[in-house]
Amino acid sequence: MKNKVFHILLSVVIAFALWVYVITVERTETEQTFYNVPVVIDGESVLEDRGLKITSDTELTVTLRLSGKRSVLNDLRSSDITVLADLTRITEAGKKGLSYDVSFPGDVRDSAVEVIGREPATITLTVAQWASKEIPIQTQLPGTLPEDYIIDYQNVHLDHGSVSIAGPKDVVDQIGMAKVVVDMEGRTESVEERVNIILCDSRGVPVSDVSAVTPEPYRILAKVPVLMVRDLQLVLPVTDGGGLTAQDVSVTMEYETITVGGPSSVVSRMDPVITLGTIDLSQENESFTDREYPVKLPEGVRNISGFDTVKASLELPPMKVREFTVGQKQFVFTGLPEGMKYTVRTQSLGVWIRGRETILEKVEAGQIRLEVDLSGATQTGYFPATVVVEGVSEVGVVPDPSAPNEPYEVYVAIEAKLPVVPEG
């Protein structure tokens, strides 16, 4: 009987405790403050369609004071609350105070949670008229290079010639150009680096506040070639021949020096003299003017002087040219391979000798011989002949004036010797 009474009393106590809990906790209305509730910004695309854009911070939060059942508010978190600011209400630029809507998850709404306090009551946004445009980029290269080094301005290269900018219209309207600055002080090698762009007005003066302007791209790859510069001598050697020596003739050149530029690793090793070609007096029958000789430079070396050819003139002294007919008796053959024999088909050859008139008068055809080298000859054909004038040093051989580019040649038939058959 006592146990039964005890159990009855215990049940009454538990029921009373549950009733107290429900009354004091589950059904009791209370208030609670939620801090740093994030604000969701909606309608930015509509704003941009109107040529407007928010320029103030959009990472916004608010503080909410809520009233509701204690059990509901105890389970509620700031992240469960949605605070929505609708930008479609904004139609013009300026500083705007915008109201916002607060919503809760479905099960919370059914419990009648009420917003009884907001801080701030409205959110403040700065909206600007937006604009965009393309602007050119200029390069500035301050600094002094060491002596004998220059910047190759013609080949300075940026990987973009212009930049797109977007931002508040009143700021964008001030911007007329962009510039990149590469410090060239003391440089001896070419530069290749990425540099930030600087937004400037049309005069090149940096615009003061461009923090809200977005350039694309904002960094530029700049390539600035640096050249080592040298002055080199141009020469046109003259070789003796045809009865003349270099001292007998006069050679003049349009230019005698050239300025070149290029990588120091190449230019510093170049020979100080550039040979344009050679004037072979044995091949020159008459004076000439303005004959062009090309200037050949190593790859990667620039001609700073700007000319690609040099005109030269040759003045020969008064000389006479006389033709002599040389017969087979004056042909000399050397170097015939063993086991081969030859037959000369050319009966005579006309050669031209140059010299002063008084000297030429003393030269006879018998003093002239033709030397033909048959080394390695296995087939019939023309073989070059070297003309030698014996006993007279003041004359020389020159080409046939009617065919100045043709060498002297003799036609020789080459064949193998027949084997010797022993008698008996």
C-alpha cells in the first residue's frame, strides 16, 4: 500500500514539473538579439542594365531583435535568417538608404517570430553611374643607360596596345590614357617584365582616385630592347692584277664607318673592321662609279646608320689592252692522272693583256703561255687556263672585254691509254 502511494506521488511531481517546463520554457514569450546577420543583395543585374553599379561595400550585416517562443529562439541561428535588399527599387545614382526584408525558415515562421528591432533600420549603399571604354597605353622609360648603350625604341613592345576600363562615369570620363613605366637606369641588357598600368588623364597626369575603376588587364608585359653600340670601319681591299697594283688605282667609298647595335654578347666580340668585298684588278677592265657592296652583319645586330649598301668607285690609270693569239705550242699541261692521255682540241686562244702602251709594245705572243692543270681529269671537256706573261712584270692578264665574266678555257679530250701488248 505504501509503495502504491509513493508511485502516485512521484507521478504527480513529474507531471507538475513537465507542466512548469511547458509553461516557463516552451510557451513563454521572450526576446533575443542576433548579431552579424548577413544581408543578401538582389537585383544587381537589373541595376547594371540601368547603367548603375554599387561602389560601396556590399558585405553588409545587420543586428536584429526578435520576439518569439523561447524554445524557437534558442534553436535559431543568425545563418538561418534571410535578410534581403532589393536593388530593383534604385533608379538613379547617389547614396541610397534601402529597406530590407527579413524572413525565416518555414517552421520558424509558423511559430510567429517577430522582428521588434533593426540596427540599422535601413542599409546605406552608394550607387554610381557606370561607364566603360578602351584607352591607349603609352610607355615611359626613365633612367640613364651607361655609355655605349641605347634603348631600341623602334622595337619596344607591349603585349597590349590598349586597356579596357570600367567604373564610375565621373572618374572614367577623367581618364584619357594609361601608361606603363619601366625603370631603365643603368641597364645594359634588354628588359622583359610585367608592370602595373597607371591610369592618367589625356595629358598623362595620373588620375587621383581610381580605386573604383577596374582595368583589364591591369598588368602589361613590356619588352624593352637594349643595344650595345659600336662604330666599325668599312674596308674594300684591292688585290693586284692585270698589270696594276693597289697603289696604281684610286678607290673611294660612300661611307667608311658604320654604327651597329645589338646584344652586348655579340657586338662586343665583333671585329672592328667589316670587309665589304674585294676589288680584283685582274678582273677590272675599266673604271666604275657607284658600284654597290652589301653590308653584312651577324644575326641580331642592327644597322644603326641606316644604310644597307655602300657605293664605291674605282679609277684606273691610263692603260691599254691588247689581244694576243696564243697557239698550242705555248700550252703547258700538268697533273694528268696515270693511265690517261689527252688530246688538245683548242688550236689557239685569244688572251688580253693590259699595261702601259710603251710596255705593251714590247710584249710578243711567244712570251705568253697557258698553263692547264689536268689533275683528276677523267672526262673530255673545257679546262681553265692560267695565262702567264714571261719576262715582263709591268703587264697583267685581264678578261676578254666582250665577255668579262668568262674565264680562259682550253678544250681537251681525255681518254685512257691502250694497254701495251708484248711482242711474240
